Amino acid sequence: MSINSAFHSQRKWNIGFILFLTLLLVLLSQISIRLTLITALGISLGFVLQKSRFCLVSALRDPILIGMTQLTRAFLLLLGISILGFALVSWGASQRNIPLSLNVFPMGVHTVVGGLLFGIGMVLAGGCSTGIIIRIGEGFAMQMLAFFGLAVGSVLGERSLKSWRYTFGEWPGIFLPDIFGWVPTLILEIIVLLTLWQLARWWQKKQLGE
Amino acid sequence: MTRFSIDIWGEMCPIPLIKAKQKLSSMQCGDILVLETEHSCTSRGIVVWAKANRYIIEEKEVANGIWHLELTKTHD
């Protein structure tokens, strides 16, 4: 009985939020359609992210900590879908001569250093960047502290990126489709992901002793 | 058959799971471990972990954003 009433008390909040968001979008559409679409996309992505309970930290931490690779495999699936989507967009853009400006940079020592720092931070904070934002929305006070750290770290990293790249240098950038062509690259990448998938399955079986 | 419970209220992943694992190792077969969390990922994580380890697990969202878990230790 108390369970139902707990859910019932939330219903008016849910209706209130939906009303508020709809009005916000209507208001925004009076100013700019582009802004409205971006906001709607942002809200939908946030909703899906929260409901999916997808956790990048868990995907990378759990294989070592508790020997579970369910989320790791979900992450590999995410990468596979992203690769196909990226290929489709890039291919479409090149067919229609639309220039793509991507924030893609070659790897270097600083990539590894940054990855390690971010990895330690995200396990301690209990969330990657989107995870932290989701959990702030869910009402975790501790994650606001983590968000402060994330913001400070991002600004510092952005400001000092040039000197990092200058100090350690970069390996030459490689764009696989330029070397192999699109189809062989895609096949190669999917094979690599499938291998990792099998590896993750094997690891969980070994760890849990099934 | 005894009921145990540990306090994981407000704890971030992976602390709840580590605590549950520790508690579980000191329990007898057939004992039940009761957990309550307000963290959706913690709840999900424990359920997936328990199923992979072939423990019996019951998950209930008792209020919006509060999960009540009952884990039965079925084997050592």
C-alpha cells in the first residue's frame, strides 16, 4: 500500500516536469528552431542515459574488480554502433562534398597520462562525465563535488593542452580508411571488437568459474 | 535461515558490492542478505552480479529512487 502511494505522490511531479519542459520548448521555438531541436535532443539523450543505467566506470572497472563483463560488452556494442554511424556520416559527407570538422587529434604520451588521471578520478568519484551529471540530476550531493573537480580539470586540461603536446610530441595521425579504404577498415574494426567481445566473455567465465 | 542486512545507504559504486561480498562470505547457505540503496546503478550492478553468480535475488523499487534487494545465498 505504501509502495503505491510513494509512486502516486511522484505522479504530479512527473506531470509538472513534462508540462514545464513542453512550455520551455514552445518558448524556445519562438526564438530559434535550432535551439529548440538541440534542447529537445539534449533532454532525450539525458532521459535515455539515465534510464539505461549505463555506466562507463562500471564497464571498465568491474572486469578487474569483480570479474563481470556485461557492461564491458555493452560498451563494445556501443563502440560498434558508433563506428558504423561514424562511417555512414563520413561517407555521406564525402559523397556530397560537405567538409567535416572533427575534434580528433593524434595520440601521444599525454593521451596516456590524461587517460590514467581520468580513470583514477572516475573510479574514485563513481562516475564518468555523463555519469556525474546524471547522478547530480538524481540528487547525489557528493557528485556535485565531483562535477566541480571535472569542471576544474577540464579547464586546466584545455588551457595546458598545447604545452603537453609540445613537451611530449605526438605520433603521426593515422586515418585507416585513407590507407585501406572504407569497407576493409570497417571489417577490420568489427573483427577487433568481436575478438574483444569473446575475450570479455572468456574472462567472466574464468573469473566466476562457470 | 537468518536474515542479515548491511548499511550501504549513500555509498557509491563499487563499495556496496564489495561490502555485500564480504558479508556474504561470512553467511551460511540459505541465509538472506537485505540491502537498501538509493543508487540505481548500485542496485542494477548487484542484481546482475548476483544473477551471474547464480544467487537468488529479488529487486523491488519501494519508492521512487529507492531499491530494496533481497539476496539469498544458495551456494558457497
